[in-house]
Amino acid sequence: MPAVRHRHHHSTSEDSSGMSRGSGSPTPAPSDHAFAPAEPPFGRGHPFHMAIVKSGNHPYLRALIVFAPLGWLAGILGGPTQLVFWFNLIAMVPLMALITIAIAELSATLGPFLHELLKATLGNSLELMVGFVASQRGQGRIFHSMIVGSILCYSLLVLGGCFLISGYDREHLYFDRNLTSIMSSLMIMVCIALVLPGIMVTFPSLDTLSLDAVVTSHEVRMVSYGIAIILLILLAIFLLFQLKTHAAIFHVAERTGRAQLEESDTESHRGDVLPEERPVVFTPKTACLALAGGVSCLALCTVYLIDSVSAALERGTGTSFPILVWVPVVGNLTKSFTIVVISRQGHVEAAVRTILNSVLRLTLLVVPVLVLTGWSLGQSVTLQLDNFEATMLFLAAMVTNHVIHEGRTNYFDGLMLCGTYVIAGVAFYVCPGISPNTDMATVVDPLP
């Protein structure tokens, strides 16, 4: 990555005298400027971008890019599957950092809508690439495991890490209750939609004597395609809600977080953590080139990574644990670490919103796009998840909603979320693996 340049920026203080905690979360006072936040909710002024640039340009992280050619070479030469897997997985860490930085640098050029769309697609390049490669090779179980693993990683491990690291020396952490309630409720609804095809097969009609009561693979596919289309429509409406009709809610939450940050800094004597300088890494042209190069290299790493996992599963020497745990945790390591860092700096509001947005982008865009792409290419890609994975997905959504719905939390809530993720990881580790070529829907065809 190129050296970081800086643009000087003089931050302005905001009046937080109108803040109230009577309801358990800060409430901004009415103001003529309530709908004009001092900083945009995206781009170089956002705390996430400031932190990802600093983390992504660390010399140790940039040095990991050497694992990309090593992983390709090991895959071409047919090296040990574990070696191929870990070389290509480690290479994804700096590649995902490069992609994330390039997208943030393009934000000022693209505007909020295109920037949000780009973050939902290439910002989730890891999940998108794994899902696309696995689906094209008829390995739908790997695609499902990757999506479930990423959602669990964000909603349990990363969110719990934010609360644990940020709140161990504070009584409470506060964030906007109204906004998180909207986003977490949407996440629960989407998770219910994702597990619905599996529920249809697991709990068929009580009329067990009739062949019409059996859920067929065709019906599972039709329901999956219908859900995918509805999720895309829901995404379009959510973007309209977020960027147009109710943009004020998001802007007020941003101002609330800043006022809370200033109050927290006064109490803890940490000084102003809002940066005085905004790092600039790429121009729009070089950002496009970096994005194209990063995505291309990531796609090649994904191919060899999927091949190594598939070979291990086919030989019966592995489980779905690598895709459920190692790929989401290691592949998104830089992004997850950055979210925890900005939370510790006092931007808890921004961290929670980034996590919820990451989950919503995965479920509202990446999943339906992969399902509909498989449909258009004649691949049987459905939303029928493994029963255990679907159960964990639904429980994670419920636990997350319960923790954040009051608009305040503490370090013990974070510890519980992390503990839940560890327990789930242990269960995934001992759970028998499913053949990557197995499509659960194929076993429910009626008898001729």
C-alpha cells in the first residue's frame, strides 16, 4: 500500500447540554442543525475509515501479502491441503484491508447511495467470492456455512469484543436506542426469512399419509427464489429509508455519538480522540485500480481455498469448522479489529452501526444475489440451511437484539456475547462435516 498523506482538518465542538439519559440512552436536543451533522456518516471523516487506514498500512500487515503468491503456488503444485488453505487465508487479510480502504477513498466521488452499494458488494468480497465459487461448483453447503459464520462472527464475537474492550473501565456504554432497534429488528426478520426453507423441510405437514404433504426440492427452490427477491426489494426500501426519507435519524444518531464521546472524554481525561488530520491513501483513479487488483487477487485466493476445503471434506478428514470459523474470523480480521479500535476510542455508536450494517448487507444483498445468480446459471442454490447452523443463526440474532435493544450495555454483556461465540465454535468443531456436494433439498423429492 502507498504511504499515507494527510489533510488537515479542524474539528468543531458540539453542544451536548441538551443530552438526556432519563430513558437509558442519550437523546439529542432539538436544533436547527440537527439534520446537518458535522461529519458525513461515510468517507474520510468517518472514524472507521480513519482507523482502517492506520491499521491497513501497518508494515506487518502489508508484509502478509507475500502469502498470496505462496498460496497460489502451493495450489498450482498440489501441495498439502492445510498449507494451501492457510497460505491463501492469511493472504486475504491484507487484501481485504486494501479493498476496504479503496472503497472508503471512493466515497467522496461516488456519493452516499453508490458508496453504500459498493460497500454491500465489494465490501463483502470475501463472502461474495466464497459463495460464488462454491455455488458454481455445486458446493452450496460451503456457501451456507460461510454466510452463517460471518453473521455469527459480527453479531457475537466482534460486537462482544467492542463491549468488552470498551466498557471494562466504564459503568455503561450508551448508543442510540431507536436506530439500533430498527436495524436489529430488521436483522431478526431477515434471519427468520433465511431459516424458513429449512423449517419447511424439518417440520412438514401433519398429514404424513399424503405425498402432497412432502416438501419437494422444487418447492424449496421456489421459496428460496421468492425470499431472495423480497430481500432485494427490502434492501432497496432500506436504502431509501436510510439515505432519503429518514436520513435525519441516522444523522441525529451520529451527532448523539459525538456529544457522548466528548462527555466521556471529559470524565476520563483522555483528551480529544477526534483526529485532527484525515489520512488520504488513494486518488479516485488509483483507488479504482487498487480495488480491481485486490478483488482479482482475492478471487484467485478464494478458488484455491475452496479447493483445499472441498478436498479435505471429500476425504472425510475435516468438518465445516474452517469455513464457519476460521475464514470469517481471519479473513475479516482487519475490519473486525478496526471496529473494536474505534469502539475503544469512544465511537461505540459508530461501531454498533458498522456491525449491524455489515450483517444487513450480507443478508439483504450478498445472499439473494448469490441465490438468484445460481438460478440464472442453472445451479441449484437454495436457502435451506443445515439445521444446526440455522438454529445458531436465529439464536445469535435474538441474543444480539436482546443485548442492544435498551441502548446501553456494559463489559459483562460483551463477555457473554464472546462466550456464546466460543461455545458455538466448539460445537461446530465437534459437529460432523457435511459433504460439500450435498444439497439438502435433493433428499426431499417425493416417491414416484
